[in-house]
Amino acid sequence: SIVKELTRLGNTDHTGLLNPIDRPLSYGTAGFRCLATDLPFVVFRVGALAGLRARQLGQCIGVMITASHNPMLDNGVKVVDPMGEMLVEDWEVHATEFVNAKDDEVAAVIEKLEHLVKEGQLNASETPQGKVFCAFDTRDSSQYLHDAAKKGCEFVGTEFVSLGLLTTPQLHYSVRCENDPTFGMAGELGYYESLSNAFNALNKNIDAPNYDKMLVLDCANGVGASKFRKLLGRIDSELLEVEFTNETGSLNYKCGADFVKILRSFPEGLDAAMGVRCASFDGDADRLVYFYRDTNGFCRLLDGDKIAALIAGFIQSEVDAAGLTGQFKIGAVQTAYANGNSTAYIRDVMKIPVDCVPTGVKHLHHAAIKLDIGIYFEANGHGTVVFSQLFKDAISQGDQDNVHLKKLQLFTKLINETVGDAMSDLLVVETILRNNNWSVEDWDAIYEDAPSCQLKVEVKDRTVVKTTWDETECTHPAGLQKEMEELIIANGAGRAFVRPSGTEDVVRVYTEGTCEENAKVLANAVAHLVQKYCA
Ligand code: G16
């Protein structure tokens, strides 16, 4: 029986692949995440699910083992669909059902999924094979969980290919290339080649006296450190020089994009001089934020919102200069965490429409692909740009002497369209700053952030907090939203919202106010409310 087989497989490496957990797990914002020690059976089942999905579509599917910005002792697993995008929602539901099945229910779930596989094969022109690409980041538990994924995938008879240590976006990119070779070459080398060629071409022969090629990079002690060194090795040193920090210490500990974004302070181990441009990756290098020390010695943050505004401005001016004004739908996609002033700047000053969707790259990506040029970024630094085939055809078939068309073509190669990618986004930001002849202060000055505050609140059960679709209002527990609105009025101004995290066992609080202190006071008051309602 399947239970016997799972026991046998688990016993061979002492992982115990049976379900030892008594609480429900759900496929959250970015897959399953929890303490790594609880994960072997989850990853085994996700490996099996990915194998079945690959056979259903007859394509390559990705499995990434990472808990991104979360602490070292956590880990997680998520599935990447064929075009490098997040897993479709109905398979997220299957994943949750599969992972929560009791051991003696596993056979029935596999049988149900096998049925979907057969239906897929009936619709396919030839018998689809399918395979699974798996990669992991630098956590101690990664290799061990990778082995569980392999067992799960092979358990359902699908080919498993290990890509080893990669950043999360490199796995997304490789899956896309494997299924769509016109996109690029699967694997690390193809990725470095494509990005570095585009960067070198976009930046050469540009005289930019206000741009300083020196950058200080905080790698969150994660996989981005070694991978970005490889990428940088292919970049012309006349164009960009990087001083690396936090390469090998404790993962995400007092450093990295999440730390810098939430605390708005310098990561440990990085002591920047005034005006020096600095950037932070997160643990698996899918998020990027910038910062610098201002003339008062304070840390000034340039987060995902400011990166989005920078990119939107560049693309819009290149599209205009290329003679394509008004021919394509361009738009930005944000979440409720977007700073109010960034939304106002993009929408009212740049005249680019802005859509607001729930947290999670999958929501932003889906909204962005409805546009010809969809710029999507979460404030936490996770984002990218996607282009329609119509737009790509127009820029590749247009007049090849038009330098702006050429720039736009190279830009589509520089950005990793499959998902938010810290390494690719960093090269994009550096390219735009050089092309604009801007210092970090020039970029920072495009708009002033509204004062804001973000907190995490630990509660007994975060799932009791429920929100409207766009997460701007809380629907449960009843009464919380009303009291929150009273607090906002009593506070004199601003806005506030709460939502349960999909990656950590916390409720998140976000506020904006008249000044930093005012936003903080409001956030603390809302946090108390959350504790009261979730007690
Ligand atoms: C993941 C998701 C992001 C999301 C973040 C926080 O990022 O990919 O889209 O913003 O989690 O989500 P939540 O607020 O639900 O915990 P990462 O970098 O951790 O993979």
C-alpha cells in the first residue's frame, strides 16, 4: 500500500515521510512554509504533486525549496508553472488537500490527480512526458528537503532534474526557458549570459557624471551573494563596481531586504558613508530595496514603490522617444502596502493607470499580463515588468536604426519577466540611473514617501482575521474594522489596514500618518486592537 511504501521510503533516510502534524497547513502567499523539521512529508507530497502537474501538461514544472526572507530554521516549498509563473489557483487547492490528507487518504488524492493527468493527456496531441526542475537556497535543511521532493516526484513516475543551489528567480527563469527556448537558455549560464549582455549593451558609451558606478550590496547572507558574484564577473567593470557585505553569516539575521524595509535602518555589517548608494537582497534574492545615508545621517529607503516609479518613468520616455506613444496599454500594479504618495505620483503625475490587488506575486502578475507593459512591484521590493507579445513584436520588427527601440528590446532581456528578481532588478535600476544621469538622491527626490509604519502582531490564530479582496478592509473579527476607523479619525489623519500573513505566523499591520511618530502611534494602537480581537 502507499502507506507502507511511504514508511519504507521514510525509513531509508530517517525522514519519516508520514504526516506527523495535527494542524492544517495551507498553500500560502508563496507555497508552504514552516519549521524545516516539520516539512519532509510536505515536500515529498509537493514533489509528487509537481510530478503529476508536469505529466498533466507534458511540460517542465519547477519546485523551489526556500523560505525566502524567513529565519534560517524555517524552510518552504513552492511550485512554478510552465511559463515561470506561480502555480495556478486550482492546483494550489489540490496541493493543500494533498498535504493535509491523512496518511491513509494519500492514495485517494493521488488517484484523483492521476485522473486529471489522464484528462490532460487526452487533450494533448502526443503523449506528454513532463519533468520537474528542482532548486534550493542556502538553508541547512535544503539538501535534505530536496531529497524528499525527488522521492515524491519519482514516486509518481516523473523525471526529476536537480538544478542544485539557485536563487528563486533563476529557477523560475530556467523553467520558462525549458518550455519556451525562445525566452533564453535554461540554467545558470544562460541566465548570466542574457542579463550581462543586455546590461553591457544598455550602459556602454553613456556619459553620466552624476551617476557613481560604486554600489554597496547587502546579500542577506543568502544565495544571492555567490550568484551575483558570478553575474558581476560578466559585467564590464567600467560600468558597475560592487562592494559585497553579508555574504556568509546567519541568513536574513539583522540584514536583508525585509529587515531594511521594515526597520528603515542600515543592515548590520554595513556602514555606508553619506550619499553612497546601497542595496539589499533578501535570502533567496527575489526582493530588492535601495537605501543611502542622507546629510543628517539618517537611512533613506527606496523601496519597491520607488523602483516601480523609476522603471515606469524610463519605459514611458523610451516608448515616447521610439515614436510609440499611445499605441500600447501601459500600467502599474501595486498592493495595499504601496505608499499612498507613490500611487499618487505614478497615477497623477506620470499619468500611468495603477491597479491594486491582494498581496502575493501571483495576483500582481495576473493583473500585469493583461497590459502590454505591466509594471508590478510590492513595496517590499518584489516585482518585475511583463510585456505582451504584441509589444515585443512591435519593438523587434520596427526600424532597427531607432536607438530607443533597440533599448526597449534590450530592456526586455535585462528584466526577468517570470517573477520579481533582485539581481535582474538591480541591473535594471543601475541602467536607468546611468541613462538618466541620476545620483541616488536624484532618484529619491521624484516624490516624498508618506510617513508609514509596519508591524507584525503574534496572535493565537491569525486565520480569524479576514479581509476584503484588496485587503484594505477587515471583515472579521466583527467590530475590528469599525474600531480601527475610529482610531484613524482620533489620530487626525492617515489610513490603516490589517491582514494575516501568508508566510509567517503573524498578523501584519500597516499605517500611514501625518509624520513617522503619528504613523507609529496609530500602528501600535491598531496592534493592540488586533490582540484584543484575536485573544
Ligand atoms: C512572499 C511573496 C510576496 C509577499 C511576501 C509576504 O515573498 O512572494 O509576494 O509579499 O511573501 O507575504 P505575506 O505578507 O503574506 O507574509 P518572499 O520574498 O518571502 O517569497
